Amino acid sequence: MKKVPSVLLIDDDETTNYINRLTITRAGIASELLVCMNGKEAIDLLQARCELSKTSGEHCVPNLILLDINMPIMDGFGFLDTLNNMEAMQHHNVVIAVLTTSANPRDIEKVKAAGVTELLSKPLTRDALLKLVAKYFTEIPASVDSN
């Protein structure tokens, strides 16, 4: 099974995070799974990781971000704006999938305009997750691949 080196899940709903963590863990697709409750918490985490990576040489930006849009403190759009302006993003290709319950055409257009890779319906299913990984992560280094 291919594994994504690092996955970041951002959602303000604890139950949704629990279910998504379970789905990701059971699918066995992530070597590292990070969870944040809002966009600001995620940006703070990424900035701290990028600061540490200056000495460790490791990548600070996750390979896959699963993002909710409607959150307090900093919503998904605020997160995307800030993320796209981070210096570390200039050197990394990140797959960003928005998880949404919205069928509002304006929301969907706004998500597409924000440079999101995929739009997935909530709840996240194992099938949708595996299709996402198969589509975007075909060349994962053997060192993180198990079996």
C-alpha cells in the first residue's frame, strides 16, 4: 500500500476529525497524520515545522491537506490565502482537498478559484480517500512505502 508521507486534516468539528482520522488510519495511507481545529492553528503548526526544518532539512509542508471551509477563527479560505503566501509553499507541490457539505455553486466556484486540487463531499469515505491517493501520489519514495 502506498503511503503519503504527511497528511494534515483541518476541521473544527471533533466528531468529523475522529471519523476522518479513523478512515485515514484504517486505509493505511499516511505515514504521519496531523490534525488541527482551524486554519490559524494549522498555519501556526506549519510555520513552526518550517522553522524547525531549517536546521533538520526535512520538509515542513504536508503532502496532502484535507481542509474544511467553514471554521471559526480562520476559515478554509483564510488558510488557503495565508498558505499560498508562505515562502515554504514556493518549493512544494501540495495536494489540497476541500471536504464540504455545501452544494452552493458560489462556494464551489470560490473553492476552485482558490487553487484547490480536489473537492470532496463530507463525510470522507475510504473509497474517495484511496482514489485521491491513487490519482495524486503515484510516485511515493520507496522509503515511505510499506509493502
